[in-house]
Amino acid sequence: MSELVGAGQMKDKRAFKCAIAVVGIMSTLLIYGILQEKIMRVPYGVNKEYFRYSLFLVFCNRIMTSAVSAGVLLASKKSLDPVAPMYKYCAISISNILTTTCQYEALKYVSFPVQTLAKCAKMIPVMASADITPYNTGRESTIWGISLMLGYLGFDGFTSTFQDKLFRGYDMEIHNQIFYTTVCSCLLSLSGLILQGHLLSAVDFMFQHQDCFYDVALLSTVATVSQFFISYTIRNFGALTFATIMTTRQLVSILLSCIWFAHPLSWEQMIGAGIVFGSIYTKSFMRSQTQKPQPTNSSTNNV
């Protein structure tokens, strides 16, 4: 009897943890989606100037995340020593930088709903429909946007898979991986900004447009919080559960973006979205039925 009670408590505890993961990822990334579209696609100031420095956004996001993760490690009196070889942290970092940069850059050429369909669908015909918005007229270039999204898809797949393997291969705290990965990202993105000559230009743009500064600061904040929820989810429930949560978030993000920014979606895109999300949910459900439950102790490093 006590074993049944214990099993029930473990199940309830796991369900509670999963609920935390779902709420955390959904809330932070929905805000993140709105902000990234606003920063990259809505002009600032009376002169209608666009923010063009995608890598600067990556740098701001990562420097805040690394600072918070370092603070957590110090406050909890945990070791700041790397658990895995540094090149493995750097591999995730490089892939993550390329993923995020492609994502931001793509928003210069396609709207957020089309971008999100590209992430989930990988269906070029759906993405190729006209993408005209009330703002940004003349900036759209579907072919270049699709190319950037293909880059995003490739790098994103590597990032989550390699992160999962890193947790499974080492007895690693969530904050340890976040800290070293984001520190590498800070150094690499800063180097890229300096080499491109964009660092001072980006800072000057935010000084001229204070509302852009607030948008970037809030974007970095929710990006930081989301990183902890993402790592928590992958570590405790695995990549499959994380992918299912992200699919739901993407569906809600499309609807929210269409309402917030008045995006028109053609009937072809709506049908494509229905087919894609339906297929993804069905595939996830079938996998969950055949996949054995994964243990959640730290030694297995379930991401």
C-alpha cells in the first residue's frame, strides 16, 4: 500500500514539475516572440528607422543570462568549474548563436507567422505565399527569408540534440551548462559585433530610440528566464516533451502575432498550419506511447 502511495506522490510531483515547465516556457516565449518581431520589423522614431543588428540582440540576451546563471551558482555555493570539456560548451554556443541570428535576420524578410510555420512545417510552398504586412512594405524577400529559416532549422536541431547528449553524458547542473554556454556566446557574439563594426552603431541606435532600449532590455530578460525553463524541461523530461511544448507555443504564437500585428494569413497558410501542427502532435503522441518512461535523477541527465 505504501508503495502505491509513494508511486502516486511521485507521479503528482512529476506532473507538477511538468506544469511549471509548460507555464514557464509558454509565458516567456510568447512575450519573447512579440518583442523580437517588434524590434526587427517595426520602425522606431519619427524617421521610421529599423533596428538592423541581430547579433547585438544575441549578445544582450546571452550576457544577461550568463550573469544570472553565475549569480545562481555563487548564491547556491556550487562550483563554477566546468564539468565537460570547454569545446563541448562552445559547440552548443556556436550553434545557438547561428540559430538565433538566423531567426532574427529572417524577421527582416518574412513575418513571424510565416517564420513560425517554417520552423514547424519545413514546407516551402506554405512559406512562399505572399507576406505583406501593414508595416515594412518593400522589405519582404521570401527567398532570402526562407534561406535564413533553413539555416535556423539546421542549427536548432543540432543545438537541442547536443544539449541533450551533454546532460546525459555528464553529471551536470542546469546552471553550469547555461553559464558556460552563454559565456562562450557572449565572447563569440561580441567578437562578431566588433569585426562587423556594429557594436557602437547598435548602442547609438538605442540611445537615439529609448523605446528600443526598453524593448531590448525586456527581450533579454524574458530570453534569460526562458533559458532556465528550457534547460529545466529538457533535463527532467527529455527532448520529446520539450518539442511538444514548443509546438504548442508556436501555434499560440502565430495566433497572437496575427492579432497583435494584424498579419494576414492566406487560406493556403492556414490549411498548411493545420496539417503541420496536426501531424506534429500525432507524431509526438505516437512516440510517447512507444517510448519508455525516462528516469529523472541527476545521474541520467535527462534534458
